[in-house]
Amino acid sequence: MSSPVKRRLTGQHHGDLRNALLRAALDLVAEHGPHGFTLAGASRRAGVSVAAPYKHFADRETLLAELATTGYREQRKRFAAAVATGGEPAEQLASFASAYVRFAAEEPALFDITFHAGLDKSRFADLAAAGDEVAGLLLPIARELTADADDAYDLLLRIAGAAHGLAEFFRQGLFGAGSETLTETEEKAARTARAITRPK
């Protein structure tokens, strides 16, 4: 699956400097993690001067925040498609958990930026809003299974936390490798979500 960040055209001239820098940063994060790149490194990767990023980004965190916003928006798109498959709320949340694992597997750099870059959302309104949109999609589903809003948030947090942990285990190779392992991990996440929403 192609990344939500547009791939840069080859050549030295960039008609879209912003996107070229975002693509370069995403590639560097994929190679070195969210703390393993600098604006200067992104500039070199994009083939532009080290001063070029400051035309679009105030600092390294501003660039990361834009990528993290993209990450949240891609998650919302995927999660919306997953829960739209229908079924009762517990099954919708199981589908969400499965989609969470697949997002982490298919978009590891965006996943790392979104969750491991240590960004302060209070600095970036678009990033905070994108995160809220994900919660706004899922909380109403959880609310159908609980007595009040606080319980719904707690339920969603437990399901997301379990899916996040399984995604991390998968990426660390604890379950093996290959497409079959990804499918099995998705199924583990769905089963765990069902166990949380339907305790015996």
C-alpha cells in the first residue's frame, strides 16, 4: 500500500518543496526512528539546501507534527472503513482493533511519528484536532456498550491499548514474520477486543 504522503518525483527541481521534505523525513524516520533525523538530514535527502525547510516549517517538531496529523487522518480513514462493515458495536470495535494492527504494520513510520515522537499537541491545533476526530469516530460506538461517557472512554482505551501492544509485539518480531503472522496478529487483536467488551 502506498504511503499517504505523496511520493516525490525524481530530479533536482521540486515543484512541491513541502511534500519533498515530508517524504524525505518519512523515509528517514523509517530508517532511523522518529528521533533519528534532523531538518538538515531531510534537506539532504530531498536534494535541497539546509535553509529550504524553514520556508515551510518553523522547526523539526513542526514537520513531525504535520506527518503525525497525516498519521491520524490515515488512521481515521482506515478505522471508519473497518467499523462500517457493520455488526453490533462489539464487532465494530473488534474490527477497529484489527485495523489498528494493520496500520502499524503497513505504515510503520507514520505509526512511530504519531505515537513515539513525543510531540506536544497543545502546540499544534491540527494535530490535536486530527486525534480528536479518531476518538470522535470510535467513542459513540463504545458508548453503546457502556453506562456513561467515562466508561465508554475507559473501554475504548483498553481496546486501543491492547491493540497497540499487539502491534508493537508484531513489529518486534515476537510473533514471527510474514503476511500470515500479520493476519494472525489482527485476529488476536479482534479476539482481545471481544474479550474486553464481552467479559465472561
